[in-house]
Amino acid sequence: MVRPAGRRQAYGQPQVPGRVRLCHSNKELQEEVARIVMEKIEQNPDVHSIGIGLDDVSPETFCQCEVCKAFGPTLSDRVARYDSAIAEIVSKTYPNRYVTMFAYAQWRNPPQETKLHPNVILSYVGVHTHGYLYTPDRVANHELFDGWA
């Protein structure tokens, strides 16, 4: 069961209609997503990567169970660890295939502790307060992106 905002909630009852929240620290979930990724690779043998990006919602809608809280000190760490766990499973069968993720919204800032698995491709979505060509925004975004390396 997912515990967004510390409340027990069944998978079929999202706080945000149409967006189911998952317990990213759950090993069975990671294995199931990896299985789905590998199934997509089998169906499309020429594919090089499969996206496993998350919805862009506020952090309080993410699971807040004790295991998820311990999964990383920041939401970026938790997302990076979840995606890396999936990449680790997939890479055992498909070492030259990748999963893609977004560094976006509440997990835009680099993780404090977690390094991405080598088979995770990061798509960084930065902050554009004045537009990408505005030098301070561009410089700040490059520094944040580099923090994911």
C-alpha cells in the first residue's frame, strides 16, 4: 500500500485522479517494471532505451512509508535509486539496453547520495524563469545537470 502524506491508500485510489502513486522502494514493483521493460525490448529488438519517467506532481503525493523515507534523503535520491534498481535488473539480461528518466520538477536537483546506474539515461528538464537563452538560467541549469554525473 502506498502512503502519500502518511496516509494508507490503495493503488486504485490516487490522490490525483488518473495518477496512481507507487511505492518506489518496493522490490516487487522494481522487478515488475523491469519485467515490463524487458518485454518491450523483446517485442522491439532494435530499441536502445525504454522510458520509465514519472508523473510530475507534488512531493506529498509520493509514497511516504518508512521504507520509502529510508530509500534516500531526497526525492531525487529516491527516484534515482528506483530507476537504477530497474536498470540493474534489465542490464543483467540486456547489458546494452538503457532505461531513460527525467530529472524534473521535484526531483530536478541532483541526488545527495545516489549515483545513477550506467544504464540510466538522464533527460534533464531545467528551470527557465526567463528562457534558456538567459545566461543565469542556462548556467544554473548546467550546474544542476552536471550534479547528476
